Amino acid sequence: MLEKQKPSIKYAKEKEKFQRALSDFAQNLGHQITINGEWTIKGFIDIFKNIYTISSDTKVVSKVLELHIFPQFISFAKEIGYDMELAQFQNWYPDLTFINKENKEIKFAVDLKTTYFNENRTGFCNGFTLGSHGEYFINRESSKNIQHPYSEYAGHFCLGIIYSRLILTTEFETQKFSLEEISEIPSVINNFTFFAIEKWKIASDKGGSGNTANIGSIKNVNDIILGNGVFAKAGEEIFDDYWSNFGRIQIEKKDGMRKPLTSFDEYIVYRGLSADIKNPKGDKE
């Protein structure tokens, strides 16, 4: 009996076409949400036409950015002949599922990722998480915390926005403006970089956030744009195997004690693979 072909292979042409369209969409986003490099969102408005400035807190900025570009995603889906589903719950993967209208088997996962440039290190950003390496990542048929089983997606993409922050004083963040004063309100973020790329290409070999089971990204901005992550040379299958076993495989240390596998170097030795598959640039921090 023949093994069922993976969607990423079966629909390789559709995947390539979708990636090109998503990349073009990302590059054009700047024209939709910025003017002269400044975010066009200035604050919140009430029925009395008072404008309240947005906090520079990254959680606030990320959520408002998502809401701002959501209508653009709807138009994008229609233009390329796809339906778009939002994640059923806030902590589910992915943020957006694109389903081909003519062939419902063709699905693509798109996570929206926003982060800011590292003010103290030129060319680097704060990084972001690339989804869980837990249940649905290990068991590709699982429906736990995922919109559709992982195995049903023909590709997993990130649409990313990297920006510079304007740190505002508490006094300014609590200030109120009239509608006539809108041009005087500074944008809390500017200097945008947009990109769209498969998530495995920008993955690091380290966790993304504390004790949660999240995959971390690389942080060099140029390498992110080029897809020059830790697994860029090794390929997606190695990425999948590494993160499916991250922290689960026990390896022996020099002192004879055992520890969980937590680095790509350890993985290469454990699997008996050539060191040539490691991307020398992909994990520079």
C-alpha cells in the first residue's frame, strides 16, 4: 500500500504560488498602514471625537496591528481564490488558515508575528515565537490547540512585521487630543520591515518563551528576511524531527550524567549526521 503523499509535496506548485503571493502582500502592506514610514494609527477615538494615544506596550501594539491589517488579509484571500479562517480560540495555531476554494484539501497556515528592533544592537530584533512543539506538532493528526491537524497543511508561514518603538512618557500616554489635533500625535511605532517566509526557515534551536513549549526564532533581521535560520541548510524534515524531540531525548554528558537534548549541535551528534547540515550563520546572536 502506497504511503499517502504529504500535502507539502503533493501541492508543491500551489505552495510556491501561495508563497509568492504572500510575499508580495507583505511588501505592499507598508502602503496600506504607513505614511512616510509612520504608522497611520494614532490612537483610539470616542463618540465625542476625543483621541486617546496608544501605549507603546508591545502587547497593545501587536493587537492593534493585527486589527489594522485584518481587512487587508480578507482582500488578499479573495484575490488569490482562498477562504480564510481565524483560529477558533486565542491560543490555537495558526492565527489564519487559508483554504483553496476549488480544492479544500489545499490549506496553508499563516501566523502573524510582530516584534521590535533591538535598540541596543543594530541589525537585530527582539525575536518571536513560531508556534508550539507540543502535542499537535508531535502528533500530526492531533486536533488539540490547532485549527486543523498539522498534517493537513501544505505549508506553514509567518507574516512578520518588525518596527522601531517610540518610548512615550506616562504623561503623554494619558493625554487626550481633539480630532483637529490628530496630525500632532506622534506614532508609537515607525521604521517598518515586512516579510513573509516559511517558519522552519527562520527557526532557531532554542525555545521561544520561558517554560512554554514554543519554538524560538533567530534574531538577526537580515537573516530573517533571507530565511537564513538554523535549519536553512538541513531542511524542513530535520527541523520537524529536532523540534519533535526537543527536551525529550536524553543524551549523555561528559561526566556520564544524562540531560535533555536542547541544541542542534547535540542533535547532529545524536543522530550521527554530518556537521555540514548546520547553517554557520543561522544561530548568530
